[in-house]
Amino acid sequence: MRYLIKNGMVIDPRNNVEGQLDILISDGKIEKVGKCLNGGVKEVIDAKGYIVAPGFIDMHTHLREPGREDEETVKTGARAAVKGGYTSVLAMPNTEPAVDSVEIVKKLKETVKKDSLANILIAGAITKGRAGKELVDFSGLKREGVTVFSDDGLSVEDGALLEEALKRARGEGALIIEHCEDLKLSAGGVVNKGFISTKMGLKGISKESEYERVRRDIEIAKSASYKIHIAHVSCKESADLIRKAKRAGVQVSAETCPHYFSLTEDCCVTYDTNTKMNPPLRAKEDVEAVREALRDGTIDAIATDHAPHTDAEKDVEFDFAPFGIIGLETALGLSVTGLVDKKILSWKELILKMSTNPAGILGLNKGSLKEGAIADIVIIDPDKEFIYKKDSIESKSKNSPFIGWKMNGVASFVFVSGKLIVKNGVIMG
């Protein structure tokens, strides 16, 4: 199938391309990038006034399958992904049961092949059952295509076990992603510890529970002489530690999520459980620090931590509601409105953090628009304004604090492996 994208502002950070160009897609790949391209094609897309970028890659998605298909499935999660401009997502392993064996990976791969509109990458757990006691079979899972390991939702409490996991990951050329939380410091907490938690009469989650674990994990990565990725950075101290470690040559990368640069803890005072997440929303100074860490490159990637929960699960007292919100369909709009429009990031820098850098961290041959590359492409209308409405959500769950928000930036067209999946903002099929 051949398509021609004409007159778009092509931005490809990996190849340092930024200019008005055409892209010819053929047989699932980018055949040609240049000016005034023509040729027999199925469809011509006039992208004048639009931004053409490598498809977004989410390093942190919860698809809930297997086990919690009432919250999300591979099928519904993939639809939410492509609606948001994502062509690839990393499915985290804190499912029921956890993705900790070859058998579970094989079954999940079958589901992905059958149901997904997007590229779904599967992360394996670091420890069996995510119990923090015994490492999984890294080699066996690697043979099934698993190259990322995380006990996400939990940190590996035993430092020696984490160091051994890093050494095994090094042997397999795999990546460890750490959820940095010291449960001895955070246990029972539901909001950021401080004035707001006191005002609400709720137990707080200290910043120390995050940044002291970040500090420990950086030291372990340094000792193991191998790379580590820090998930969902939420506070100033974590960003400072990561910045310092990078300058010292430690192999550490990091992500944050749109809610950590869009919302503060003040949002929680309404007791809306869609503002309850882990790590929690922090203070204004932390939001500003996260934005600065994105601007100066300390934080490499923007991930969603897309965490679906049913209305019934969230419609309880704040203490008892689960942590997390959906994010695949709002990440672009929040990033454009909160970062690009406010001149914190340029478009090139945003695409670097939503596509090129995630591809590099995950070791994927993606995040590029070079000739011969797989045609995973998003075409963005940068100025299109939209209101995020509950009845428009593709995700099976609707747990978002951003419903009713006005944002800029829409994924108008999305190609996955050269197939047109989203056209004029509508999913095809």
C-alpha cells in the first residue's frame, strides 16, 4: 500500500531533520523523504500546516490483560494509544497474574497479534509474582522477545537482588525500569505529605520515599556498571539526583508523566479520586522542577503511566480508591498546551521525548523518519483545540481528572507499519 504525505513540517530529531518535506510510504516502510514527491499512491494526505513526526512510543502503559479485562484490554488500550498518536506502547507486567513466565508472555503475544492496532511491547517482571524474592528467568523471557523488566507498582526492596537483576539484564542486553518507592516511608499514604495532606486529614506520602529510593538505585546501577531507567519522576529532589548522576557518567535515564507537569497537590482538596496517583501529585515547586528537568534534558522521556480503573473502583472514599489515571489520549494535548505553547519545549524537543528518546532507551529500531524505516508516523494538527470529553474516550476506563479540559494539539493521522489507522482524528475500523 502506497501513501504520499505532502507539504508537512517533518520533524525527525534522530536525523536532525526539520523542514517542509514530503514522505512516500510503500509496503509498510518510508520509501522516500524529499521535496515535490509524486507517484502512484492509494491516497495523498495534504499535511500543510501540520507536523509530521515519528509515531509516539509510550514507555509505561498498563493494559491490564491478563486478569483485569474489566478495566482495560489489549484491544481497547491499543485504540486509546493510536487515538493519542502512539504507534508503540510498552505493556507493564503488574497484571493478574504478573507477566513473569514464558507461558504468560506467549499467551499475551497471541492476544496482541489478534487484537491490537498498535505495536505492543511486553515488559516482564523482575521477580516472580513481583514479590521481590526470586528473579525471573531473564534468558527464557528474552528468547520470547522480552527486553524490558520491571516490578512496576513496586520497587525491588532488596538492593542486592536489584544489583543481581541489573547484572543479568546486562548479560541479556535488557533494560531494568524501577518504580522508586520505599514502602517503609510511604506505606498507607494517599497524597503528597505536607500542608494539603494535613488539611485533608489524610496520610501523606513523603518525597523522601521516592528520592531516597532513586538515590539507592543510582548507586546500585553505578556498582553494577549498567544502565537503569527511573519511572514517573515527580519531585525536585529526584530530578536533582538524576541530573547529578548523569553528569558523573552514571547510566541512568528517566521519565515523567503529563500529570506531574500539569497538576499540583492542590487539585486533591476536592477529594476527587481521579487526582490520586502514585507517586502523588506534588507541590508547585516540584512541578516547576519537573518542567525544568524536561527542558534541560535531565528527564529523557514523557510517558503516560496509563492506569485504567473502573468507575466503581474510583467511586469510593479517597483512602480506599486505587492509584492511577488514564493518559494515552491526553498526553499529546497536555504536552502541547503545557510545554510547547508555554515555550518550555520546542516541537523538536517534545518529539524527542515522546518518540526518539523512548525508542533509544528501549533499544527499538523506531523513532525515526529516515528512508527505509518502518512507517510508524503521526501527523499532528498543532493548533487544533479540543475539549476532552468522557463520551469520546477510547479507553475502557474513564478515570481522568482532565475531562472537560480544553487543550491544543490533535493526532489527526496515524500510520502503524505503513497502515493508515487514524484518519482526520477517527480510528479506521
